[in-house]
Amino acid sequence: MAIEYNRTMKIRYEHDERLNQKKEAKLAKQLQNKGLNMIDSYWGKVPEYGYTSMTSETVQHGIYIDGELIFSVNYSSNAKEIVEGLLNKFDDVNTSRIASETTKKEWVAPKGDYLVPIFNKSNHYTYIPTEDSLFDFKQLERNCQIMLDNGVGIRMELGNNYGGIELIFKTYWDCETVQRKEAIEENMVNYPLEIIGKVQSVVERVLKTKQFGYDVENVEIDCNFKAITLNESKCTPDIIRMTREARKNGN
């Protein structure tokens, strides 16, 4: 009988307020500088975060009488209705599209909550790590699941909520048969431990800076193991301790 094991660990960094949009963008930039991109599942191009020039286009539809612009409206359907009404009184009435561009410097907002290391495109659906990637992995899938060499998958999220930031690690392992406790811990705890430690280290180095001001030591941790179709249980204190200690090796 096929079975899926999954482990979810949530590390909550409390704060008095939710990061505003500008600080979220600055957080994304700092993380990208350290090798972690914030993206959404089934992303397009990975953004270059930072404070940069951004151009936006505004389109309106002008109403002209005898070649002179009288006023403009937002929608072409409204412009056509106005022209039809004015033709009862004027001979030369028409509408034309008016486009204008505005360029200003802004912070590029995060495009999602998932954290992924720097990668190269392998084919249309899978991606492989670069030489300077934060950690080794087999491939990255479009749903932001990182596949490891032992067949375990991991997804990482960084949620910005009222009252704190939440770093979430979701580890998956699909098996054909029920596995022994030792095998589960080896593949789902010990094997990805270095990766989880490095990601914690990077995230916490950014969060504890004066710019963000988070306490990264006194954190709230919730950890669960689940075997689909079987049962669910809390992670043992040893697993939680090992996971937190792993961040020290990520520096």
C-alpha cells in the first residue's frame, strides 16, 4: 500500500506589527542577496528585487469634436456611447486611444511566500541548482517543491502575518510500503537537516537586523509528523532541538 509521510515544522518569530508593503519588499531583497528567492508556485520570471525604476502605462479614450480633444474617459465602451450620442449634434466627432507612461523608482514587492534557492532551468518543468546555490538539491519543481537526492521533497514558506513572521518547512516522502521509525527519521529529519539549518540561519540573520527587529531566539515552534491514511503525532523534543541547533551550522 502506497503511503505518504509528511512533516510540518512552523517557527514563529513574534513581532508587535505586520511588516508593511515596503518592508516586505526590503525583506525580499535582503533574502535574495543571501541566495533565497521569494516566489509563488508556478511562477514566471523570478523578479530582481530591490529599489528600481518601474514604468506603468495609463490608457484613456479621448473624445474629439472637430479635431479638438474635449475630454477623456477610462473605457472604450463608454467612449463609443458618447460619440454616438454627440453625433446627433455635431458632424465631426470621434474617439481615439490616449496612452501615457509614468516612470518612478519603487521597491519591487515579493511575488509569493515560497522560499527557493537560486536555480538554473533544466527543462520546461524542472530546474536544477546553480554552482553557488545556497544548498544542494536534485531539482526544483514548478510548485516550489525542492526534491532531494533521497527522494524526499521539501517546500519552504515565509508568511508575513499580524503578530509575526512564520517560517514553515513541509517535508514529504512517498513510499510503497510502511517505513520503520528509524528510516523515517533518517530520511525526513537527518537528511534535510543541513538545508533547514542553512535556511533558518539566512532568514534569522535578516530578521534580527535593526531594520526589522525580530527576536530570533525566543521563538514558538510547532512540529507534526503525519502518515497519510495512518496517524498523526507531534515531533519529539529531540527532533525540534536538532532542527534549531542546525541553524548554527548554517552561518
